[in-house]
Amino acid sequence: MEYKDYYKILGIPRDATQDQIKQAYRKVARKFHPDVSKEFNAEAKFKDAGEAYEVLKDPEKRTAYDKFGANWREGQHFEPPPNWDAGFEFRGAGYTGGDSGGFSDFFESLFGHGQTGRQRTHVFRMRGEDQHAKIVIPLADAYWGARQTITLTRPVVDTDGHVRTSPHTLHVVIPQGIIEGQRIRLEGQGLPGYGGSPAGDLYLEVAFQEDRLFHAEKRDIHLTLPITPWEAALGATLTVPTLGGHVQLKIPPGAQGGKKLRLKGKGLCSANHRGDQIVTLQIVVPEAKTEEQRSLYRAMAEKMPFNPRSGLET
Amino acid sequence: MTEQRIYIHGVVLNEETRCTLADLCRLCGVHAEMIHEMVEEGIITPEGPSSREWFFTGIAIKRVQTAIRLQRDLRVNLPGCALALDLLDELEELRRLARCR
């Protein structure tokens, strides 16, 4: 079991006052709240802060915790000495509130007794909690629809009444035409209920993997297509990639860089919605490497007088 | 024998998902009064002529669930939740635009 440095988690000195603890907790909770924060590992940090506050806000628990001394470091291997909590009144009191489902083994072994004991003595019925998770899928899976196996970490209560985390594997269908930010609700796939009550639901929020070629904006798929100046000037029919495979795209004569062409229905389409692929032209000018190539450019300058900066004159 | 995999089909929650007041209460684990208060605060906007015939979209489900967590975890009151949700939407849009650059 790893030692948890609750003071470090909240960023406060060991002699912090109860008010300072409360303020520090609120600040950390706001910063790492999973609905608000985009910080890496925000959810874990939010839970750690909740656990730290659960202990430090309660003077009895805090005094007991402080007895271990200040020499322990976060993550260090730790076993509590026998009867370490003798003389404190929280034994068996369990949690005072909050979402205790995900507290650490460290917390569980020190303060977690009793809670589930209480559950066993009462006839306790409660619907399971909903679980929320994010899944990151390739764009192609959203385009075609896919089947995915995902593994979630969820808390389970073992026979001693201790809460542990265990992996939970699910096979889910990714519906065709799902877009970033949409959620899939899987009924009854959340955490199990108590006393024969139904399980909660699982909500999966979809995010897309970074793609080398494409990026999605809602249902539309964007691609930048490099073309030569003569393809732009004269027009051309080019082969372009889409999520559904290659298609032919006609470039009209006189196309300028930045022009957007639409391939209808080549975006993320579902039963009721159509997305397009938007192709943005990017004119790439070849470097003149030989004398002959340079003279070609000079001939163009002579034969095609043209001032692209006419709009800049004041 | 090979393992038989059962793939679960979920329901996509989007602008077109429709749910009634009762569905919304059940999905979010709250009483109807709470939903009424959230409607009054402008956190969610129902469609339909009267509260008996209200229906909500999949977006409302997410907003209610987020508001409940903000209330529970950060002790944000309802006007605060409404503000936070609007700012989060705006932030999301700005992040999306920044990614497109």
C-alpha cells in the first residue's frame, strides 16, 4: 500500500488551520473538477483531493493521520502500525459524506472500516451509480461504425467490505456517424445496484484520435489538398482521399489557394444526418532549380502581367 | 469453444434524442421540482406547450447531470451552474476553433 501525503495533495503545510484546509480543498476541487478541467488526470486528482479533505477536515482523523509523522513521502510503501487508531472515536464511523466510491486503499485501510458493515446489517436498496467515461476512436470508426472493446476501472466491494478497483471489460457498438462530444448511453452498464436494485447507466463520451490527413468539425471532414499552379490555373480532375476511400474531384479552372470544394455526403453521415468533406486547396509553387526552369518563370512574368497586390494600394 | 462476444448497442444522445420530464428525472436521479428550477434558471429549455407535454433533448440530459455534479462537488448554486455551463460551452467552442488553426 502506498502512503498518501494529504497535505501535499492539497498543497498546504502540515500546520495549516482548518480554514486553510477548507480553502485549499475548494481551490483544488474547482481546478480539477472533471466537468470543468482539461488537466491531465483531472478526475484522479479531484478524487485525491476529496479523500485528503475527508481526512483533514475532521480533527480526529487528522490527528490520527498526523501520528504517522512527517517523514513519509507520497507513494512510499506503507503499513499502519497495529492499533494505531486506539483512542480515536472514528473507528467504525466510516465516511462522513462525499463520493467515497473511489477512495484509495490507503484511506480504506485506515478509515474505511464499518461503512459496508453498516450496509450489510440494514436492508439497503439503492440504484447503482451512473458511470461516465471518455472513449477515443479513430475517425474511420465514426465514419463506418465499429465494434470496440473497452476496459473501465470501477470500484467493487469485496467480502471484507473493502473497496477495491477492478477492471471491467465491455464490448460496445460505435454507431455510424457519431460525432465528437456526443454521448452514448448504455442502460444498466453502470455500477451495480445494492440490495437487488438495478445497476446505473454508463455514459461514453466520444472523442476523435488525431488524424494525419483529416479533421472533423461536427459532421464535416476537412482535408487540405496541395495542388500545382497549373492545376489551379487550367483546372484538373484529381484523386483525393476520403474516409470512405478515394474519389475524383474536379478542380475548376482559375481556382485560387484557400478555395473550398465540397464533396457531398463524404463526411460523417448517420440515418438522419449528412456530413460533407470540405477540401481546401493549397497551391504549392515549385522551386525553380535550373536555368531553364527560371526562364519559364520569367517568360510567365513577361507574358502574364499581373499584380496580386492591387488591393493593397492606398 | 471460442468466447461469444456480445456487443452492446447504446443510445446516442444528441439534439434529436427526445425525453419526457419523467425520463429526464429518472436518467439524472432528481425530482421534477429540481428540473423545474433548472428550467426557470435557464439551464435547460424544454420544448412543448406546457409542463405536462414538455420534452427535452439529449443535450439537456448532459447539462442537468453536469449541474448536479457542480452542485454536489463544488457547492455551486443554480445561477452559478447556469453561468458555468454557458462558459464551459463557450470554452469548448474556443478550444475547437483553436484546434482548427
